[in-house]
Amino acid sequence: MLTPSLVAFSQPVSAEHLLMPGMDAAAKKVLADVALNTTKSLGATYTDVRIGRYLQQFLLTREKNVQGITNAESFGVGIRVIANGTWGFSATSDVSPDGIKKCAETAVAIAKANSKLQKEPVILAPVQSYGEVSWKTPIKKNALEVPVKEKIDLLLSVNNAALDNGAAFVNSALFMINEQKYFASTDGSYIDQDVHRIWPNFTVTAVNKAEGNFRSRQALSAPMGMGYEYLDGLASEKFMNPAGFNSYRNSYDMVEDAVTAAKHAKEKLTAKSVLPGKYDLMLDPDHLGLTIHESVGHPLELDRVLGYEANYAGTSFATLDKWESKNFKYGSDLVNIVADKVQPNSLGNVGWDDEGVKAKEWDLIKNGVLVNYQAIRDQAKIINEPESHGCCFADNWSSVQFQRMPNVSLKPGTSKMSPHDMIKNIEKGIYILGRGSYSIDQQRYNFQFGGQLFYEIKNGQIAGMLEDVAYQSNTQEFWNSCSALCDKDDYRLFGSFFDGKGQPSQVSAVSHGSPTTRFDGVNVINTGRTI
Amino acid sequence: MAILTQEQAKAIIDKVLSYAKADETEVTISGGRTGNIRYARNTVNTSGETNELSLSITSVYGKKSGSTSINELDDESLKRAVSRAEEIAALAPENPEYMPMLGPQNYAPSKTFAKATDSINPDYRAQLAVDSIKPCVDNNLTAAGYLEDFSGFVATGNSKGLFGYNQSTSVDFTVTVRSADGTGSGYAGRDFNDAALLNAGQVTNLAAQKAMASVNAQAIEPGKYTVILEPMAANDLLRLLASGMDARSADEGRSFLSKKGGGTKLGEKLFDERVTIYSDPAHPDIPAAPWSGEGFPLEKTTWVENGIVKNMFYSRYWAQKQGVQVVPRPQGFIFAGGDQSLADMIRNTERGILVTRFWYIRAVDPQTLLYTGLTRDGTFYIENGQIKFPVKNFRFNESPIIMLNNIEAMGKPERTGGNMVPPMKIRDFTFTSLSDAV
């Protein structure tokens, strides 16, 4: 199971400390003004200040044991300026007027030093002045206020449920994040935001020592921009999928899923190995989200397209000439993909981004045609956009903000269709659920995805579980093979809690919504080997 | 004052321990300077330097432990931190797998510190970027690169009398060079403890040569090929095998080292008899810190000898449970090589593929250690002993276990990614599809 690292410069604290109120907005405004006035006096033409308090609680268990309880806080300020037409950035954990003044001076000095290497001056797209405003994730129950014991008891009951149903091993975890972010800029905005995210997760393993086999099944939860209410397990948010067990929308039943997972892990030990070949794939949103993330989200990051990530994550096949042609068929006519920072319950949901741009939604792919990218204030002019898309983000006060992926989602179909309806029309296919192995090339052409669960579809019906399944395709070919979409009632969110980008690397959290979707004639390989 | 001397660190640790009331207390101080410079499109786009100093305290009552950390070292702050760690420990659940702290250990002096790296400053970083960018501009190529350097220390001590101190430095430089039309791409990178060994111009030149040589790659059919893996490519897969040699997972039946019917493959021949893997903290090219994460002194250890599995990692808890000696996880591996040069291997190849590096490697099946990923930044077709032309990148699905049973030849190991890895010639390497990515 994924074990994350802590946010930069964080200090372990007590669980109670996480509930202590941070500095109030009025005090932060006074400090922000110290930075804004200092940089202005030194000749900066633009400044933004981010005073951030980043709180994390990670709970990790294994079978009957608590493996770790981590409570961490990171508090500091990051100052970004434009001087001599060049960016400069500096950050400090000394959140005093003196500390901020020195930090502001350093940011300007770095900008001026770097300006000697600058080829052309930074030009920012205009942004509205919002004055003093605030925004909070609309949570119902702050997960950090729930006693640690209650959360540990939940994880241990998840473990017991899995062990009682035949699992040999189980790891479970609960990740909770609260970002208390204050943004101020010379454009006249003072924005106070309180952002919450949660991710319940587990891995259940079944072992057949006699045969020397083992198989695992991970939780079918999604990390969400929600509070602890995500774990209420509401019956109204469950539905029976065509494979005969419950899937979850905006409320997750972790114990129920653990029971199912243990049964699945055992079933996988003896499941039929797939016959390689072409299959029609029916992809559940809890699986398809990662395919969207890798094959649409990343290639449409404008900094990647321009070559800024060439030495690390790579560049992109979705070059500007394809966008300029206005007829590049990224996918079939059914494919409508939107970017947003406003979807309720999503990981990307905020009021404003980390350079004071109001969150919004925009089209990336319309009726299969590439129509836009993801751009921030200093990139908007490159694609003739009048304003930033509002997708600038830094993972900490100590990190410089840059373009990060917003939520990127596939719109549901407009005709009535459930997963049960969809399966009836598939003669030879595979129904895939859950996040598995994933790999894609540095320009996002060729990919290979696995999953958590694979079910053979024969003549419109589930014909049993398969193993050793992975599908390989090319991004454009794959999205053009999209032949059916379920409707809005089946639309669900998948999430990536620790998405990495940049050097030094920063993480961000992003959701991907989609309905169950069909892709025709996709190449499936068999990944079974003998050693 | 990001780097404390051994005496300064010991005095602070002793002071913290004198404030402690818990059954056991451990104090670790670490600090240092991390610097970086990043460039792309032939221009610098990020550079920075961070100085950090942090003191962490772990307090233990019975099997309940709590930790805290601070970055102020005045007496009042230290006292408050000790109290906080003890409060957290008192409220923590018991950890049945908790192992009592170690007493005094004999740590050998390390060779992990180099003055040249310690002396790196913003001017050095800017000059490195210029040295890398300028020849690319001159040759109508585009460079994107990243340098990260570190100089720091760690000191640890506990209430049972253990104390250790170590200073270390590191420098890691990578660069991607692309042709102006984007049809060729090359990559090179080096990592050292001693920055005096790093020549950014040479590294960039290698990437530039690969970029120019890889222009207009041709598509050839995927399938099983003889491959020649440069050390970076070999390390991409071998490090995954070596780092997975955990005894607990093997004993629990969920590892490639688990045996049908129960038990492990310790003592069994799993690889070609030319395969020997060991670790040595005193190795001059990949020196390691004197102790492992659990505080055990690191010693020279053989993991695989002549293809036979000789050792697995045993944590303190698992070693005690199994009644065996602790075998700490090492910091770097040395994969013994052979006597062929890369040029020899190419010359002796009738038909094969030369691979610079792999990319986006992900586990497909942990039971067989099957991985998938792609070639990147310089993949070439070899025929009749010569590199004939660049080829489009491949996706592979291969297990390093199978790979280490299909060895044709090996060269002299060199440092890459913190390990010592030889270039390797492997038969029947499985490429499953083609990629258009450059």
C-alpha cells in the first residue's frame, strides 16, 4: 500500500494540536502587507504572498496492530515576485514581520539575479481584484476532530473483517489533510481558504502457501475533497454493479468493502488466466479515472507541451499545432472532457487557485476534438486565452506554485444507460474495476494499465473472474475507440492523492469523474509468468 | 549553523537525554544545505537553496512510543520538546512489534563526505547550467537539466548509551538534450558523493550525442530481442529486485522469494551463476553511512553469490521472531560484472537493441517480479556488430529474475543511482509494443 511522505518542513505534533486555531485572517493580512510593501519598495512589479498552515494526520495499521500515528504541521510563508520582468521566489518558516521582510528582500534579489539569464519578460494574464474573501471545503464533519481512537477502531474493524473472511494479511490506512492557506497579491486580493481532503485505503492479501501463490485486492474507495462524512457508508450512495457487489459514490462503507475484498483476493488465487487478444473493455469509473489522468490530464498540461518538464516527466504528443488545427480528433464524438476546480467533493475543489484566480470549469476535449490546455497566468497568452484557467498550485508554503492538473473528467452520456444496460451489448469483453499497475511513455502515446478486478464478459453476461490482465493502447487510438457511455446516474469520482510533478518534486491531489465507459477492440495481454 | 560538529551534536543530545523521564529516549539531530538548479528550453527556470536543522526525540514507555521534532535548540525549547514527546508516548497505543533501543555500537568511520560538494554555492550551480546549456545552444539543441546537491550531517544518541555521528555529501545531475525538431532525444546523468568527479559538460555531451544519433528513429517489430543495457538501464530493473529481498515478506508467502509449499528460497539457485550481488559500506565509489535505519552497524554483506540467494533483510523484530541474526537493509548494492566493454558487447552482437534507460517502470505482478515500462532517450538497433540506426521506443514486460537467467555478457560496474551496476547483454528480453514517444 502506498505510504506517503510528509509535506515539506513539517513537524510532528499532537492530535490535539491539529485542532488549535491558526493565525486569524486579520493578522495574516498585516503580515502579507509587510511583504507587499517591502517588494514594492525594492522595485518589484508584482508580488504574491502565501501564508500556509498545512496539517496532516496519517493513521496506519496492519492486522491487529497500529503501525503508525502521524500528526504533522508545517507553517510558513512563500513570497513570489516579478522584478526586472523575471520571477523570484523565497520562503521562510519565520512568520514574523522581520522574517517576512527578509524573505521578501531575498525573493526580489533572486529575481534580479535571474533576470540576467531571462530571454523575455514574464507577462501575466489579468486577474480580478477580489478584496478580502474566504472559502472552505463544504465538509460536514472535520476528520481531524474525530478522536484518533475512533478512527483507529474503524481501521482495526476493517482489518478484522478482512481476516475473518479469509485474508492472510491486511494493511489499512486513513490519510487526512487540512490546508489553511492565505493568499495576498498586489492585484488587491486577500483570500483565506480552508481546504480538506480524506483518503481511506487498504490492501488485503490472500496466500496459498501450498501452491506458492498470493494475490491482493485494494480498497475501491476514492480519495475525496470531503470530511469524515465520506465514511458514513450511506445505503443511498451504494449500488450493485454488474459483477454482483457494491460500488460507492460519495459515501464509502470501508468495512463492507474489506469483507468483499477478502473474498475477491481468495477468488483471484484460482481465477482463469486471460487469453490475450482484442476485447471490448467496460471500464468502471474507479478504474477509468487513472486512465484519464495519465492519457488526458498530463498531456494537456501546457508546461509539459512547451518542454519545461522535458528532463523529468517528459513532454507531450498533444502539441500546439494539433490544437491550432481545430480538428485534432483526440477521441470519438462521444468524448467530452472538461477541466475544473469547482466540482463538489472533488480533490481539486477550491475557491481560488494559488495565484488568486477564481476557480472555474472549461472544456479540454469537445465532441472528440482537442480544444484547450491547462494554463496559468504567465502561460495564458501562449494559447490566446484572455485569462488564466486557475490551476496554479504549490504543495506547501515552501514550494513555488506552478501549473498543476485540475480535476479532469469525462462527461457522462446524454442517453439513459446503466452499467447493466451496457454489458448486455458486449459479446466478448472484460469489465475492469479498481486502480492497478499503470505505465505510460514520456509523451503520453503508449500506455499499459492493469486493475484490481477483471471479469470476463461473454454474450452480454459476466462469465467469471479473470487474472493476469493488462491492456495496452495508444492514447488517440484508445479514446477514438470509445463507443458508449453510461449516464449521469453512474458518474463517480476517482482520485489521485499524491500526484507528483516537477523538480524538486511536488505532490498534488486531483479527482477524475467519469461514468462506466466502453472501448472497443482494445489489445489485452497476459501478464502471467513462470519463474 | 546547519552543520554541527560531532562534539556540538553530542553535547546537545546529552542535554536532551538529561531532561528525559521516559523508559527509553532517542535523540537524532540532522541538518544541512540542499541546493538545486533547474533549466529547460535552454534557460534557467528554478534555483534555490535551503538550510535545515532539525532535532527529533522519540520517547518510549514500555511498548508505547511518541515522537516530536523542533528546529530551535535553546534549553527551554529542548525541555518542551522532551515533554511533548513523552506526552504523546503516554497516550499512544502499544506497538506489539516494538524493539527496545540498542546499546552502544561500534560504527566504522565513513567516506561519505567530500569537501568539493560541501563548497558548492549558487555561482557553481549557475556555471554548471551555463556549461550544459551553451554547447546545446551552439549545436541547435535544447537542454533541460537538474542538479541537486547536499551537504549535511546526522547524529543519533539514546538513553542506553548509543551514539553515532556522520557527515555526508551528494550531488546528482541529469540532463535531457533534444533536437530542435523534437525527433531526437538523449539523456545522461551521474551521481557522486564528491562533486569534483562531476563534469557537467561531459555528461551533457553524452546526452547531446544520443540526441543527435536518435533523430528519425525507425519502427521495428516488438518481440523478444537480445538487449544491451547500459548501466543506467540495468540499474532501473536490478535495483527493484535487490530492494525486494525482505525476509518477512518471503516468510509470509508474499514475495518472489517465497517457496511453493512454504518456506523461502534462501540457499537456492535463482539466477545465472555469474550473478553476485553484495553491499559494502566501505566501497570507495558508493560509500555508505555507518549504520542502518534501525541503528545496526552496516557491514559488507553478500546477498546473491554465484546465482544462489545468500541473505535477505531481517529487521530486528523479524529476526528475533524467527530466531536469526539481524541483517540490516543496505544503502547501495554492488552487482558484480564481467570483463567485456560496452563496445565489445555491441561488436559481438548479431542482432539486438541498445538501451540507454527505462522509464515509468511499474510492478505488474509482485509474485514473479514482472515489471512494465518503456525505453527512453536513446534506443538503437544493432546488426552484425554495429549500431545500425535508432529505433522507436518499446514497451517491455519483463522480470529481472528472468533477465538474470538470460545473461550473455557483463561489463565493468559503474556508479548509477547509488548502486554499482555493469552494462549487461541479455537474451530474450520481452518487448510487447511500440511507442511513438521521443
